[in-house]
Amino acid sequence: MNNELVNVTITLNGEKRSADVEPRMLLVHFIRDVLNVTGSHIGCDTSQCGNCTILVNGRSTKSCTLLAVRADGSDVITVEGIGTTEKLHPIQQAFWDEHGLQCGYCTPGAMMASIDFLTQNPDPTDEEIREGLDGIICRCTGYEFIVNAVRSAAKMMNEDNAVKGEV
Ligand code: FES
Ligand code: FES
């Protein structure tokens, strides 16, 4: 049996974090159980629910589908890395304003997937939002309020960019 540990270093929410782990450890377990950053949820064992979604090098990634060792050297952002209590990220503000959650279990993953989606498509139709988030399973909301939230976040982000002269 090979119990050899492998060192993994990632930049997690702007901070370099490092630990020795088993080569088979999944990224979601590395972040939650080793680094104790628990905002990303595990909602299935079949890579379907998307509740564990985070950003790896800026792209939306189901963190249960990636080995921690494969993320070595990556820039990782979880829900803890966006916004602050004083100033929410637009996606957080929009989920709050539009009641885009009920139990909240899927919400961190839904928000992180939405951030990448809106980066790729800053002015989506409702249909495109539904397609863009089809990797996220929500057991509570019926999705309508989530779509409203993402549409509202798109508007806020576009207005922010317009103020900054980026659009
Ligand atoms: Fe369900 Fe990752 S925990 S897709
Ligand atoms: Fe409960 Fe989405 S708000 S699973």
C-alpha cells in the first residue's frame, strides 16, 4: 500500500496555503477538511449537483471532480473569497435582493458558477442563464429566483463597469 503524501500548494482566496495530502484526495476535501474553509458544499457523490463549484484559475470547476494534486499551483477562489460583510459581491447582493435561495445549500456553488458564467456572457438572456447554470442542482427554489438573481447581478456588474468606464 502506498501511503506516500504529496505536497499541494494553492493560492486560496488570495492566501498561499500548503499541506501534505494523499494523492487520491479530492480538491473539495482538501479545501474543506485540510484547510478548514467550508463554504463549498458537497451535495452528491456523482459529480452532478454542482454545490461544490469554485473558481480554479478563474474558471468554474466542480471541486469534487479534481484531485487536489492536480490543483497544485492554482489560484482558487471559494465563496469566502468574494465580497465582504460590509460590501457584498454583486452576485451575493443579487441573490439576497432576489431571494435566490431557500435552504442555501446550493447557493455557494450557484454563485461561483454564476460569476464565471457572467464573465463569459455579461448580458445573458434568461434562456442562456438557465443553460449556463444547468450543472447546478437546487432542491428548493424551482430555479426561477436564481435566474432572477443572475439577471440582476448581470445588470449590477454592467452598471459597475460602465461607471468605471470599462464598457
Ligand atoms: Fe455534487 Fe461536487 S459535490 S458535483
Ligand atoms: Fe436549497 Fe438550493 S436553496 S438547494
